Amino acid sequence: MRVKVCGMTDLRQMHQLGEMGVEFAGMIFYHKSPRFVLKHLNGEMVKRAKLKVYKVGVFVNASYDEILNHVENFGLDMVQLHGDETPRFCEKVSDYIQTIKAFRIGEDENIPWKVKDYYDSCDMYLFDTLGAGYGGTGKKFNWEMLKEAAINKPYFLSGGIESGDAAAIKLFAKDEAARNLFALDVNSKFEVSPGVKDMGMVRKFVEEVRG
């Protein structure tokens, strides 16, 4: 089971993620986020770090030029679009770099209808919980909704995943709905403070979900 730890702001912790076998580290380039990476790191520092994780830049309604500048400056491997980006915009970005389109899902939403126009516009989906603003809410996403959605594209499962969810995730992974489950996305439930992770907690979760 692949894992992405998002909201990273500390290079030492990003090195630790690579050492424990976590595949993806997310950095948030949304200035309203309490985990806004540019308050803590710059591109030169990250590029020089020789990290063992794939670097994912998370953007919310950013311009094409802004995204590409950060891709180059930070040496990003993937981009996650977490705002109201159109299919055409996602396609333009994905022509340049591997792109994840995030969807904030409410309890009564028709997921196939919400994602249908993006199928050819991005490389992967990410499903998160709908909240008042953009970005993670820390609220649990109802995975059961995916059992009726027939998602025919690799996707990240996000939305309030916490340390005690390993057994439930392993059970969900056996369902047909998880056929295209690409990775888990975790963030706030593994933090000491915004952007600072409890690495012991992350390690334990990774071991349990893969055990």
C-alpha cells in the first residue's frame, strides 16, 4: 500500500519519510494553508536535499505559470490540483507533469458525475471530504460511496485518515471498489502541530497498513 504524507514543511522529516519507505511527500503551495510550505522552505533547499520520496506540489486555483515555476524551482515530481480547476486547465498542466485532480466530496454527491469530465484531463484522482474551504478538513471521508462509483482511474484515498484506520483500510482494499486505489493520503491526524508530523505515529501506521 503506497502512502503519501501531505503538508510537509520540514526537510528532516521528509528525509525520514523516504527512509521508512513512504513514497510521496506533499508540499502545500496555497498561501491560506497553515502548512504553506514557502513559510518554511525554498526551492534551492528542497532540490539540494536529494530526497528519496516523490515530491508532490499541492495547488489551489493557482495560475499555470505559478505552478510551472514551483515545479521547476522545487524539482516537483507531481502536481495535485485541489481547487476549482477546469478539465481544460488540468489537461494543460498534465501535458507538462503528472497531475492529480482532487475532488471534495459531500455525503449526497454523485461521484461518477463529478469526475466524468476529468477522465482524460489528469493522471489520477484524489478523494477528500467536502468542507467550508479548500484543502484538507480532517473530517472522515465515507469510503462506502466509492463502492457504488466504479472509479476507472488510479486514485488517492484521503479525508481524515488516522492511525486507527489501518484495519478498516486493509478491509476496504479487498473490495472491488479499491481495484484502482493507488495510494493513501494522510496529513493532519498525524501531526504535532500544522506541518510538523509525529514520525513515530506515521511509521506505526505505515507498518500496520502494509502488514
